[in-house]
Amino acid sequence: MSDEVRDMIRSALADEPALGLAFEQVVEDGRKRRARRRLGVLTVAAVGVVAVAAVAVSGTFAQTSAPAAGVLSTSPTSATSSVAALGCVAEAMTGGFPDRPRGTATPEELAESGRLTEAVERLPLPLPAGVEATPLRLCALDASWGGDFRLTGDRSVFVYVRPLGGQSPSGCVLHTPETRCSVKALPDGSTARVTVEPGPEATLASADVWRADGTYAHVMETGGRGSVTRVLDDEQLTAIAAAPQLKVLAVGRVVPADPSDRRAAELGAVLVGAFPPGLGIERIPAEEALVFRARQGGYRTFANLTDAAGAGWVMVSLEKPDGGEVTCGGRATCRLVALSDGREAALDTAVEGGVTRLSLHAKAADGTRISVQTSNVADTGDGSATPTRPTPPLTEVDLARIAELPGLHW
């Protein structure tokens, strides 16, 4: 792909709404292994924390800046006071956790950080003989708490907790053919999932526990490049995630289910018959045609669509339900359109250098963010952005019809 074409695509996507996914990002994602991306985040980003004082009341939050009923306050603060325990805040953009740290915290979040850190000091880690661990501090992230500790050698363990938020246990996601995953019920009614992702560069192993006490805990062991030998086994990772010391007392926001291979398979059936007659459906080099996969916290599927005019590209993606409205954000290439059920959608049309891309962004009734994109450039696997047909294989009406499918939701 020439620099001129690459710059053109990047320019066309620069103001993409939050619902959108860049064409180059999607193609690149299809050619990289997820395990390698995650390894890069975990081995490069160190967990930095800023120690701050927080009001700590045993088993309760401080009375100042009380959040609304049932919702954890997220208003930033830098206030300090005389405290019985220290809380901490993870630096913004710190990697290794399901949430991206805000870099700020409310007094309530800081108090919970201090309480959790004090509690984990009493946590007897199930370590093998001869293995020692550095201290663990659970710092405020974003209505959640996390930290890491190093083990003897080159392995580290990341610990993350948050209120369960009504989230149901999620099934397995097999990122690579080598991924091993299992789900089981624990004696107290909790549900545990263990995932192991071996690889030549590093082995990642994690335990997720949807706990009966209203806490979600994620514990992951990883290491630097070349670190393939685990220190903690499946039972030890699960024991840490299920430890009573990790119980969160805060009440948080409602959390939708995590992506799973089971739901991805169900979504594939939704698109059957959704495309105009006469269009052939072909796989792209890195993916099966119109088979949803759990990717980067959401679901995506791709295909090349063909007819007598040539081949083009389509992508359908879903992201977790959230608040907010669909808008154009002031982009000249975008206009709001009405769907048949009364919902609004943002329709972008980008045309430059013979390349045309249509993108429609909408929300399902449950808040799921839906993105449907099509281009007159087929994905042939060589990175070319040369048009392979005069116009995209799908029209604006076709994109709207797909976004309106009743089963297309989280």
C-alpha cells in the first residue's frame, strides 16, 4: 500500500465516531495474534501508582462525597485527610488490567483501595516451595482496583477486582488453537474460568471468578519474552481469585457479560439471509466468511462480497452496551438517518482516490453499539487499497437493514 493511499485512508477515518473501527486497524488485527498484542502491553507497561491518603472507615465508605444510591461515584478528587489506611491510584494508561485507569479517584475509591490493600496483606498466597512474592497493593483504576506482584524469577501476577454489577459468568474464548479453557462451579456457588494461552514468546494463564459475594476477580500470571514456564497452577490462580480478602464492598455500575465463543456462534446465525440476492460471500485471507469472533472486548465478522461488478469488503461489529447517543460529531461526511424502528444512525460516506467507504453506526435497544462498514476494496491479503469494483457491494439501505436485525445485539 502506498504512503499516499495509506494517508488517505487514515484521513478518512480520523474523525470516526466512537462506534467505528478503522479499516487499517481491522486488517492489521486480522493478521496479528491476540496473544502477542496482549504480551506487548503486559511486558512494556509497568504498574505505576501514586500513593494518596484516603478516609478509611472499617467496612464502609467515608461519608464525604457520597455517590448516588447504587452507583459508585466517579468524580475526580485530589483531596487527602488523616486516615487509618493509605489508598493509591494507578497511573493513567497503565496496562495489564481489563479497565484503563483514569489516573484519578474519588474518596470512596481511595478508601476501598486502602481497605483492600490492608486485607490482602493477610492473604496467604498459595506459592510453591522456594517461591517468594513482592507485596501487593490494589490501587484505584476506574470504579475497580488492581495491582501486581512479582514472583521469584521473571513471572508477574496481575490482580483485578470490581463489583460484580450483576454480570453473568462468561464462557470461554479460544484466541488461538493452542488456547486451553475450562469453566467450573465452586463449592460456594461462585463460577471460575481458567484460560491458558501458551506461546513461544510467553505463556499467559488467568483465572476469572464471578463470586457469590458480589465480586468479580481476575488474576493473571505472565512474564517477559521467552517466559513460558508457569509458577502458579490452575488451582492456585483460582484460589487467589476466590480468596475472601479480595471481596469488594463498593456497589458499582451494571456490567454486561463478557464476549464468549458461545454468543459469537449465535450471532453468526443472525446474518443468514441478511445480504441482497446475487451477492457471493467469500472469506478474507485471515478470517472465515461471516463468522463472528470475540475480538478486543466485542464481536466482529468480515467477508468479501462478489457479483458481476467485482469484489468488495464488509465488516459487522458489536461493542458492549453503554450510555450516550449516536451523533455525527460535526463531521461533514456524516449525516443522521432514521431507521425503520425509529432509532437514529450515523451514516458516513468517504470517497477519495476511487476508494469509497460507507459506515453506519447505530445502537440496539439494549445499548449495544453496532457498526456496519463496506468498501469497494476487497481484502485480498496483500494490503492493497486499489478499488476492486466501482462501488461498495452494499448500499446505504443494505447497511440500515443489517443494523435493524432484531438478533444483532449483545
